[in-house]
Amino acid sequence: MDSLINAAGRALSAGDPLGAVNYVALREDPPALALRAARNCHGSAR
């Protein structure tokens, strides 16, 4: 789990906020599940 957070930090440092969200969304804890749901809702609105 910490490796996903580290990867998200590296993505943010590289200027890739969407990549960072994707790394965090791979986690299975409630905050990550909420991000995944928000991302899916936002994507379907386009």
C-alpha cells in the first residue's frame, strides 16, 4: 500500500495529477474507493 502512495507522490512531482489519482484509486480503503467513484462520475459526464 505504501508503494502506491510513493508512486502517486512521484507522479505529482512529475506534474501528472491524474496519474497520481490513478495510483491512489488502486487502493481498496474507503478514501480510495470514494476517489474512484468520483472519478467515474466525472468521466461519465463528458
